[in-house]
Amino acid sequence: MLGALETLAKSEYNNAGELLGLGDIMDNELMGYLNALDPIKRANVVNKLAKKHQPSIGSRAEFEKFFPELPANIRRGLADGKLRLADQIIYSIKPVSGAKTIKMFESQDVKQVGLRNISSGRLPKGTALMVSGIYLLHAVAASMGVDDVAGANYDTIGAVPALVTGEFTLKANKKILVNEQSNWVFKTTGNSTIPTGYYKLHNPRLIHDDVDIEMEIDLGTIQGLNANSVLFTGLQGTATIP
């Protein structure tokens, strides 16, 4: 406990008490621990507890609200400074290939620059991602070769009715994070106030490391889809990094 209080005094996070598991400690118990510190350390901790921090914004603020749900090893890594919070987009590109269900993250996936930045459909060990928003973009590749797929011109799905009228579901560890949402939310044509193909989640969700990520695009029809259609999806938010 003494170590936790000393760590609290140095923490960069607004609600470091929750990160360290101090949120449920009664006032008299906390005072007992404070009194056990030497005067200088006690003053540092008290100043930290009393200080009004500049509020976090965006997905970082969303992440901080979920500190109590983080695995113990990730909480400890953040508290000790071995892990930090950083902007992140976990992405994957997959061909439609005439299918009505496209699985954007799969267990056989291999990390490859230009196609995806995770392997096996899982976050790396020690990583937690707060999914603040999702991208879905479409392109027609010159061929299904890696260079042509990675180098295609990705843009909004708005001009492809078969994609707009489809749905998507996002799961992590078999738990539904977004359920059967219309792809219409990715139709950003003519809207200059948000990034192309971006959908901001009103209920952000946390994904832990070493769990399966599943994002499926379900189409009611493939009519009008080019044979070389490919999809880009990106899970955007804040993640822990070394």
C-alpha cells in the first residue's frame, strides 16, 4: 500500500487511484497509510490527491474510465511506467471475394505492413485497446496481389449500395461489443465534419490482450460489387504500449 501511494504521487493519470485499486479504501484507512509515510512523501501524495488535473479528452478519457476493468498486469505496468497510453488504430484489409460474410480478423491472419497490424486476430501481450470508433472503407484493387490490394485507393462505401445496406458485428472474447449495426453509419459522403468512413462509438468498449477479435461484415446482396472489391477496417482509440 505504501508503494502504491508513492506511485500515486508520481502518476500522470487523473484517476490513478482507480488504476492502483485505491478507490474503495475508507478515509480512516487511507489516513493510516498516509501517516506511515515520511513527511516529504506524505506531502507529495496529499498534493497529488488534492490537485485538480487538466481533464483528459477523447479516447484517452474513455480509457481512464475503464481502469478498474484492466487485467492486473496491465494496471501495474501503467502505474509503474512500463506501459503508456498512446493513439492506436488496429487495422485489417480483406477481399470480399464474392462472399456475403467477410471476416475482417481471423485466427490465421499474419501481421503484414499494408494489410494488417496484428496477428491471429489478437492484440499483442500487454496491450489493451479502448475502441472509440471504427473505420470501414472500400476499394477496387487492380488484382488480388498483395501490392495491388495494399496500394488500392480506399474511400467511403457510400457509392456501393451492397455495402451500405449490409451490417457489421464486433466481438471480443465472444462478447458482443457492437451488434448488427447498419453499415449506413460509415456512409460519410458529403460530411466534412468527420473522417471518411468513420463511425464514432457512443458506447466505447475495451478489448484486452490475448482474446479473439471478430468483426464480420454481413451483406444482403453482392449485386453490383466489383470482383476485386476489398475492405479496410480500423479499430481506432487508445491503447497501452511499452
